[in-house]
Amino acid sequence: MTVQPLADTNLFKPIQVGRYQLQHRVVLAPLTRYRNDTDQAPTELAVEYYSQRSSKAGTLLITEATFISAAAGGYDLAPGIWSGKQITQWNRVFNKVHENKSFIFVQLWHLGRASKPDALKARGLPYVSSSANYITDEDKQLAKKVGNELRSLTIDEIKQTVKNYAQAAANAIKAGADGVEIHGANGYLPDQFIQAVSNKRADQYGGSVENRVRFVLEIVDAVVAEVGADRTGIRFSPWGTFGGMGGAEYNPEEPFGYLLEQLEKRAQEGRRLAYVHLHEPRTGALFSAHESVAGDNSFAYKKWSGTVIRAGAYHTDYNITKKDVNQNDRTLVAFGRTFIANPDLPERLEKGWELNKYNRDDFYGIGAKGYIDYPFHK
């Protein structure tokens, strides 16, 4: 596949993101790859993977989703950032990225009800969410079978989880990361609080929009207090249906519009986040569950006056990329599957070079194949 050179678009115009001056606006999207070791620490493969994709100076990379604590996880071979070994191994990744004069943010992750009750049971961990509200009947049956049924987080557990996010952010900076991204999208724990379809609480964390977004804003405030607003980003998927999100009566602009207003209020008080990262509603599906309903994220620009990263299916139409990045001068574009297949993607887009084709079958494989063996342009 070839593309028209995008060198004359805003995509290759420098931009300030938080405390960092990027040389262009092509971002590596957060991409779960399952290439970590059994201690959930990055390996030498990860060092090479991120080094390759930071090869053009001034590139922003967002890591694969990374568990803030053991209790936040449940997926083998996905990374964490709570242990000494994990911090040490992430440091090796970050050092390579910085040798290339690029930047990297760690995406902070808690699965909530998207985890697996049997995997948590094997680790002696509870299966928790905003409410005891399962995604599927299969999840419910499995939870009952293994004796680890879904339950609501207690108030004390909510407060501890907020602290865990802040500690994970501190660990990321200690490891040498440039910043962190709070994963508030795709049906994971923060999203489970935001959306009424999953949040059936009757306390200060449920019911009204103001209550449902309280948890997310507490995370934001705690992380910002720990590492600074200019080293903190957050990701939302207002129109996403993955993880049982959405619903027939759902209006995304209601909770997410309010959330963005609150983030803008903090910005006006001197605590502006480095960016807000939005999953686009037009995104294509890797699996059917990743689909989004039809919608438009333009409302976010009216609520939030800071930097915006947009991600979703830009690899299918580079005319859309050109339009979106030129339309508003505070826009960056994150690429996923094409960045997997093209370690030098920024160079290829800038110069109109042919793109490598990606192979879906290798996205979640084990080892180097489909991970660090895609070639650079000759």
C-alpha cells in the first residue's frame, strides 16, 4: 500500500505536548502485544520493539496497557509496573527510546470486570467492578463455578485503587518514562464507573453523571499530584461498545462532555493535562466486540481546549488523517496496526513510501515473529 506524502500537512508540524516538544504528530497507539515474561515484566523483545518505533526523533509512543497492581490484572504476559523487576525492565525500554530522542508515556490499566474470574481466583484476588454487573452470562457462570463472583468495590477499595494509580504513575516516572496515560476507555474499570450501563451504585460513586465520573476525576487528581499535569494524559472511548459499554439509551456527550468540562476547569486553574486521547467512533473492528456506534467526537473540542490525540481506522483512509490533523492545530493522530507493521511509519507517511502489510494472526503471538521482524524501508 502506498500513500501520498503527508510532509506538507500538520502531521509533520512540531507541537508541544505537556512539557515535551514533539517534532511531528504521528503517535504510537497503545497496543497490547503479550510479549512480556511470566513476572509481567518487559523483555529484550520489548526493548527492541519500542526502540524501532521511536527511530524518528521527536516521536511520541504510548506503551501497551500496563497494570497498576496485581489486583488490576488477570491477563498473563501483559505487563505491570508495580514490582522492582518490572520497573527495572521498563527502564531499559525507556532508555532506548530516549537514545533515539523520542518520548514515551505508560498507559495505566485496571481491568475491573473485563478480567477473568478464574485467573483472579488462581492469584487469590477478587473479581471487582463499579457494580456486580457482569458483561456476559458466560462470565457470570464462570465466576460462580470458580467461586469468585463479581462484586462492587467498597469505598475503602476505591480509595486504595486511586492510590494505586498514583503509585503506578510514580513508578513509571521512576523507571524513566516521560509521562503516563490513564486508560479510561474500552470498558475497563474507569469506564465501568463512568457509564450507567455498568454502574448501578447508589452511593457517591453512582447515579448522577457527577457521581459516576467522581472515580475518574479522583484518579486524575491523584496522578497529577504525583507526577504533574503536564506528564499526564487520559484516554476515552465515548462511542465504544467493547466490554458491554453503551446501551440503547446512552448519550456519550452527557458523561464525557461533563468529564471534559471538569478537565478544562482544572486546566484553567493551572493543571492542564498533556492531552486527551479519543478513540474514534468510525474505528474498524479487530473483533466484532471492538466496534463503535456511529458518532462524532467533535463535541470534545468544544469542551476541552487542550491537545487532542485521535485514534481509530486512520490507516484505511489517509485523506481523513490529513483532514483531521489540518482542521485543528492541536490534533495528533495515533496509529496502531500500521505502526505494528511499519517500525518507521512516521518516515513512510512523511515521504509517501510504500507501507508493509500487517498480519493479524501475529498481533498476539509469542516471540519475535510479527513483533520486531517487520522491515524498515530500504
